[in-house]
Amino acid sequence: MYKIAICDDEKSSAADAAELLEKYRQTHYKVEMSVDIFYTSLDLLGAIEKESYDIYLLDIYIDKMNGIEIAEAIRKIDENGQIIFMTSSNAFYKEAFRIHAVHYLEKPILEEDFFDAIDRVCAKEEVRFLSFRESGQVHKIPVDEILYIESEDHYKRIVTEADSFFVRNTMQNLLQDLKEEYFHALGMKTIINLKRVLRINKDVITMEDGATFSVPRGTYRQLSELILKFSF
């Protein structure tokens, strides 16, 4: 559930933003959200003293404080909230960048631009898990935390940032469960997370935990390009 605050002293603009959020929700059925609308900076700042929001949609020109000043006040209370500016002026791009705003939307706001801004926040927050059973217990780990998987006879060792697990499964099934493109099979016995590769040369891939794997013959260039693709 994403908690969203809209702050705009023009009621028509606030209503437009709320309508765009509803359209987004209707086309992204997995995204749940609740929306609060504030028409003054004081009302918003008073509200976040009691509870924080995941997303702040701020007009630049609001009563006695401008949107940048409101964002700075928000940052003192809430470092994690995602800020999106909505404005008829492009005069505050530098300030928006300085406070790490997600997007700077110029009015009248196009639906495509608005959806792109919300996508950035929702994609950033989305976490997918891999579930499996080990020693009679069910584990659920974020897939991004998986560094690599090694085959050890009938068991597979799943190595994460902080732990490792032995599961009775096949590499084929695990690779199917890990639908993300950045999981790559090195032959039949190893799956690596391309995002967690520390370095690669023509012979060896080194993972973030120091583990090394041989580069299959003839695959160095392809692997290098894939690693670069998922490094940013």
C-alpha cells in the first residue's frame, strides 16, 4: 500500500493529480494506494508530524512556502519519502535535483509523464521473493539478495548476502522461479546474479563475496556485456 500526499493550493490541479492517480491504479491492478489531499503547506507539514507518506506530489507555488521549501521541511522529518514536483515553471530544476526529487512534472501534466513518474517510485519499492523449504522450515528471501546458486549433487546451495541454504531442487526449476533477466546459468551447475558480479576477466568471474567461477569458453564477451547491462 502506497500512501500518497498531494499538496496544491489550486483545488482543480489537486483534483487533476488525484484523477491521474486513480487512472494509474486502474491500469496497475497490483498497486494499492491511499491518497490524502492538502491545500496548504501547514496542513501537510502538520499531518506528517503524525504519519509519513511514501510519495509526495507537490506544487512549486503554494501559499507562503514554495514547494522546494516544503520538500526541505519534509526531508527533515522523512528522509525516505519520494518527492514529485508539479509546476507551471521550470525555474526550480536545480533545487529539485539537490533534494533528490524523483521527477519534475510541468503543467499541464501529460498522463504518460505522470505514469512514468509513479512507475519510478513503484518499481523502486517492488520486492520479489524466492520461497523454498529447508530442514522442515519455509524460507522467503528477496531475490536481489541472492549472489549465486551452486549444484551439489541432489542439493543446491543458495548463497545470499548474509547466509546460505541447502535445498533439494533442480537447477532448471530454480532458474524458472528466478524470472529476472539478471540471473544467468554458467553451464549446468551454477547460476549467478549478474548484478552482484564484482569483476570479470577472460578466465574468472568474481562475485561480491569473493567466490570465483570459471568463464565458460567462448562466453567472455557476452558475459561482459550482460554484466555491464545490469550494473546500472
